[in-house]
Amino acid sequence: MMLGLLLARAGVDVAVLEKHGDFLRDFRGDTVHPSTLQLMHELGLLESFLQRPHDKAHDIRAVIGGTESVIADFSRLRTRCRFIAMVPQWEFLDFLRDEAALYPGFQLSMETEAVGLIERAGRITGVRARTTTGEVLIQADLVIGADGRKSAVREAAGLQVRDLGAPIDVLWMRIIKLRTDPSGSGGRIGTGRFMAMIDRGTYWQCAYVIHKGGSEAIRERGLDAFRADIVALVPLFADRIKAQVASWDDVKLLSVSVDRLTRWWRPGLLCIGDAAHAMSPIGGVGINLAIQDAVAAANVLAEPLADARVSAERLTPLLAKVQRRRMLPTRLTQAVQVAAQSRLINPLLDSTQPPQVPWVLKLLDRWPALRALPAYAVGVGARPEHVRSPELTRPAMPH
Ligand SMILES: Cc1cc2nc3c(=O)[nH]c(=O)nc-3n(C[C@H](O)[C@H](O)[C@H](O)COP(=O)(O)OP(=O)(O)OC[C@H]3O[C@@H](n4cnc5c(N)ncnc54)[C@H](O)[C@@H]3O)c2cc1C
């Protein structure tokens, strides 16, 4: 959606396909990072975006065995917004859609699922898509695969995937938030257990981390034992867990994967976001990376695509350029996620001892200025992008 907005803004005709009828799904993050807010500012959209309902997370906290520590402090960043805006992703996507729709070249087709690629002489020239009224063929100078970690586009293109391994899965559930609850998102770490809690105003979106493939064993122990595990981590939930987790239907298993394509492109096709590099939820940075990819792609591709005379041969090396630009932040971020999975989370899930506050958090407690470093890693990340693609067409209606 972000790349659709940027390209339409630069005068390119864009068709965005979305297989669902809306964006109302829970299984995404809610985090709009300082770097994304910076981009919204560069696009002149920050003020109107911040008028939409959101919460501000100025820091990230973890409760480890009952002791609370601040891990990252965004107020120490030098970005325009020194917080993470907690916005359900459907709100964020609706906002981008509304802004993109102001440009005449933008077209969004809901309930339209890419199911295959059209190929001519080794070059991708469009997609086959399934709609409610049948299959359609859409021809394009360039197809962007931004269809997430189970990308049908990357599979149809036969691009090679390197699996980096994710030893964890997530059990995802909602627990009602009472007026008397404290506010703010964060993590809870107890003996052999770890849960992230996203504050969504009226409820807590909980991500209970388990060993990969461990959900069957948890179910076999029974719902009461599972509820007791949650309450041991968050005693606050003792009064509501039974009503909120009434059956296993209230608990969704989300499979985590970390992988990346060795080559993100073929002539006529480019993958970005999770389609190019599926991210673990660790650090909550996948949305940020996907948006940074979109901005980098627009910076390189918008002007050539807006030129009706552009040749396929001219576009191909530019696709490689986008990958070269985004490979470093992808590699670095995934390396940190994989290390956190195997060195921190896995040992934690195996542990039978109460967790100790790690030395690094003690260091951050002692020198709070150091909290700017994890804040930068999460809130901005390596090689932040800036909007360089032009605005060639005026919006059809004023903002
Ligand atoms: C449990 C969990 C929690 C997470 N929490 C966070 C977090 O808090 N913060 C964060 O930054 N990241 C988080 N992540 C990672 C984040 O969700 C992803 O990295 C990010 O959503 C990637 O964005 P994307 O646009 O590439 O793909 P997606 O967000 O997956 O979007 C892909 C879109 O394409 C559509 N689509 C799929 N296939 C097709 C098709 N064939 N045709 C048409 N449309 C299609 C989908 O419906 C979807 O709308 C989390 C991941 C998991 C698994």
C-alpha cells in the first residue's frame, strides 16, 4: 500500500491487489515506528495521520520475574516523533489507502488474489488474479510481490528461499483491558515463559511465545493449566482469564518464520517486505522494514516507471539496485532476531529457574542514556530511507 501510494504520487499507474475484503485481521503488528512517522512527515501526512486514534509508546518495558526494566527509550531519539504510534494495522492501511486514492493513477482491487504470473520470453509481464467474478489477467511493466511471508508471487516466480530457522511459534489471544489496568505495551518473562502484550486500548493483544511445534503439548496439558501459566505471568488476568480464554477457539496458533530470498527479483518482478524476507515478531520491526523497502523501491523506480518510454532492459538493473540497497538492513535485523531466538528466548523457554534480570538490562538501568541504542535499533533501524521519489501529480482532492 505504501509503495502504491508513492508510485501513484509520482505519476505511475498502479493497481494494488488485496485478496481479502478488508484489512481487519489481527495477525499483524500495530507498531508505526519513529522512522515511518518521519516518512509520513516527509510526505506531508504526519499531522492528519496523528489525528487518527493512536497510543504513544515512549519506551519498551519488560517485567522479568516481577522486576520492571526499561529496555528502549524513544524519547532519546533525534527523530521528529520520539515514540512508536500504536495503531491497529487496518487503521494504518485504511489511512494510506485514502491518501493514495487521491491520486488519479491509484487503483485498489479488494478480494482480488494473485494466483499466478504471466511470463513472456523469461520476463514477467503481469499477474493472473482470482476475483469474485472469475479470473482476470493484469498486464504490468513491473509486478511487485508484497504479499507477505507466504507470498504466492515469489513462489510462482520460482525465487529461491533461504530458511534461517525460527524455533518459536506464537499463541495469539485477546484479553479484555479494564479501566483499572496500567497502560502500555511490553513483555512479561517468568519461569520458562514469555509473553508480549500489546495495549490496544480496550483489550490486550497477547502473544504467548512457545517452542515451534509445541502447541499440541500445551493443548494436551489442558486449558486450565494453560490459563494458570498465563496468570502466573500476569496476575492481573486472574479475574478474567476464564471468560476471555473460554475455549481453544480463543487461542490462535501463529507460525513464525524467518527467511529471505537470495534474489528478490526477476526481469519484470520485484519482491519486497515479508515476501522478500519474512521477519520474526521479535523486536516488532517487520512492518518498519517492509515500509523502508517500499520507500527504497519508489526512490529507485518511480521516475523510470512514470516514463512511458521506459524499456524492460532499463528496469532490470534497477531491481537489483533495490535489493542491494535493502540487503544490509535485512541481514542485520534477521541476524539479531535469529540470535535473540536461539540465545535468549529458547533458553528462557527451557529454563526451570526463575529468570534473572540480564546484565545488559542492569547496565541500561545504571546508564539510562544507553537506552537510546535499542530505541534506535527498533525505532529507526539500519540504513533508514527518506522519500526521494517526486510528487508529479496533484491530489484529485485537497488533503
Ligand atoms: C505474530 C506476529 C506478530 C508480529 N508483530 C509485529 C509488530 O508488532 N510490529 C512489526 O513491525 N512487525 C510485526 N510482525 C512482523 C510483521 O507482521 C511483518 O513483517 C509485516 O506485516 C510485513 O509486511 P508486508 O506488507 O510485507 O506483508 P503483510 O503485512 O503480510 O501483508 C501482505 C498483504 O498481502 C495480502 N496478500 C497475501 N497474499 C496475497 C495474494 N496472493 N494476492 C493478493 N493479496 C495477497 C495479505 O492479505 C496482506 O494484506 C509480526 C509477525 C508475526 C508473525
